[in-house]
Amino acid sequence: MLTALGLLLVVGAIVIGAMPRAGASRSAAQRLLAPLESCPGSDSNDGTVETKRAAMVCLIDYGRSQLDLPTLHESGILDRVGELKIAADIRCNDFTHTPCGQPLTAVYAAASYPLAGTYAVGENLAYAKDRAATPRKIMRAWLDSPEHRANLLSKRWTAFGLALRTGTHFLDRDDVSIWANEFANP
């Protein structure tokens, strides 16, 4: 976490690589992952980007509900922040919260998110080959990471946005999916 002049940034980024071996004991974080039947389509790469986004929203809501946390309001502006973040990472050919050296908040400002007074923003990123980028696999990776889990389950947030780009060329890899999950509390 970084604080400065009423600004609180919470960031986390993740690249999906090897997954824990089958049969490994379930961590507390993995218990926050919705059962397959609770979030239809979450374990599939079939369907549209909107279908995959809906499955991820379901997974986020489920994890938060297991800890009696309020459901977050999905914000169209924060969805746009996520889209701009993915575009910037692709344009700069860099997987980072600060593509091309721009501060994290640059994409928030570009999307007209109100950055005034005291506010908090956060971000989770992930990318993987399309076949490994199901909503469920991405959520499991985020829940297994303390920083990402803290973002997903923070009481601080009131709103979130979600963006997904599939089938793209990124960092010298073809058929990559990139996820951006943005969080805010105005």
C-alpha cells in the first residue's frame, strides 16, 4: 500500500503459470472459490467475453459473500478503466500497473473517474494463454495470492470494474487473455 496526500493505492499483479498440483490441501483462500454449479461457465473458455465476465462477477460476489462482505457495485467507468489498462499494457508491451511509466491513476483519469479529495483505488491483473485463462483459474490464482486476495476481499471498496481481452498477441505470446479488475472507493 502507498499513501500520499489523501491517495491510497492498493495494487497487485499476477501472471498465471503452474497451478498447484491436484490433490493438494485446500487453503482458506481456495475455500472462497465458488463451487462449479454456483457460477455457470466459470470453468470454461467457451462463450463470449460477456459470458466470461459474468462468471467472474459471480466468483467475486461468492468470495465476498463467504466473509459476509457487501456486494460491490459494478461501475461502467471502472470497467472502462480496466479496458484502458489492458490497452496500455498491450501498447507498451509491458505487464505492469504503470505501463509506459504512467502512474496507476492515469487510466482512472483517462476514463473520467473522479480523483479528488480522499479516495482509494486498487487493481488486480492477470494474463495467461487463453486455455488457462478461465474465470475460475484466474480467480483461484488471485485468491492464492495474499495481495490479490486482499484487494478482492477489502471492506474499503464500494465499486469495481472488470475487463477482459481474449485472443491477443502479448509479450511475444499468441492467444493470450488479459484480465483487469479495478476497485475504488470515491
